[in-house]
Amino acid sequence: MDFLSYFELSLIEIYLVVLVVFIASIIRGFNGFGFSATCISGFSFILPAIEIVPIILALEVIISIFMIPYVWNKIDWNFVFKLLIGITIGSPIGLYLLKYLSSDVTHLSVCVLVIFFSFLLMKGYENKKIDNGYVKMFTGIISGTLNGLTTLGGMPVALFLLVTSIQPAVIRGSLAALFFLTDLYAFVLSFLAGIVDITTIYRTLPLIIILPIGVYIGDKFFVKSKEETYRAVVFYFLIFISILGVFRAINNF
């Protein structure tokens, strides 16, 4: 049992963490995003938020590296860098607003809006006219602001890509590249702030083995799926995660 003491988790909790990471890896390999949202939903039952974030950031960076062979040729770098500009502007705004706005109220509002737009998109709504540099940068600002407030910055980016009817392979590749860069930056900040400690490293290292397996399975599902299937899976995932977010926000009131 000395080995378990390094993780500061029980054996059952370790099994749960492994299962959650495995499922999240498959989702990431298929969608190109969703790893953090899935892990947060699963880990929140056994770990406090301040211990969850550094583990997820470290795993996000590593799983993005494992995804490179599957998505490299499909990354829209123009889209990624324009969004990064917006995220750089929006993130400090979100952190500033965090002092004045309730994160739970904002979290609840975002989740409700995501559910609404997901159902709207499932009905066939699209708008290719907004696929321009200004809207991409604005989406980045919204994403960065929401990330500072609620850590839900990936949702508006996913919705933007779905609204503009971009090919699934480009959506997956661009999201994977975007989250790698943003999560690497966030992980470095967490390390410098002292949030990452030796316990985080002990908990993260064994989980790395699971990541390429999950990504491989997720990629196999993606390759065999049709565009309609991909979009439907993403819609249902966004709705499911948003519903969990609604319940979590309501429970915190």
C-alpha cells in the first residue's frame, strides 16, 4: 500500500481516474476536444478543483502530442493563430470579471446557451458568412473571457466551427492544435505559481500510458464515421457536458 500513498488516493479512486482518462482520451481522439470537460466531470467526485486543473493541463499537453500524427495535415493554422490573438486579449478580461461576476451564474448561462445553439445546429442551422478574420478573433476573445471565468473557453470555438460547416477533419485538427498551445501556456503558469507539485507528477505519469491507446481508438472511430455522424456526436457531447454543468452550477447555489 506504500505505492498508493504516492497518489494520495484509494485504490477505487485510482480505478475511477484511470477509467475517466481512458474515456476522455477516446473522446479527444474522435472530437479533437472534450478531454478536459470529461475529466473535470469525472474527477470532481474525488478531487478538489485546485488539484484537478494541473493534472488535466499536463495530460492535455501530452495527449496533444500523441494526436499530432493523426491531425497535422488538417490544421488550419490561420484559424488557430487568429483565435490565439483573441484568447490573449480575452483571458485577462475573464480573470478581471471573475472579481465581480459569479462564476456559477456565468457557468450556468454558458451551458444553457450551448444547449440552445447545439439544438439549433442539429436542426440544420449554418452561417458560412461569419467565417472571416474579424469573427474568428472575436470568437477568440469570447473564448478567452469565458476560459478566465468558467474554464469553458473551448465551447464557443467548437460551436463556431460547427456553424461555419468546416470539414470535421479540419475542426478536429485545429482544435487539437489550439488546445495544445493554450494548455501548454496555462501549465507553465501553473508550474510557476506553485500549483504543480510532486503529487501532481505522481498522479500524472502512470496515466500517460493510457493516452495513446484512447487516442488511437478515437481516431479509428473518426476515420470510419461520416460527417453527419461526427457532427451529431459533437452536438450530443456538448449538450451532455452542458447539462452536467447546469446541475453542478445549480448545486453550488
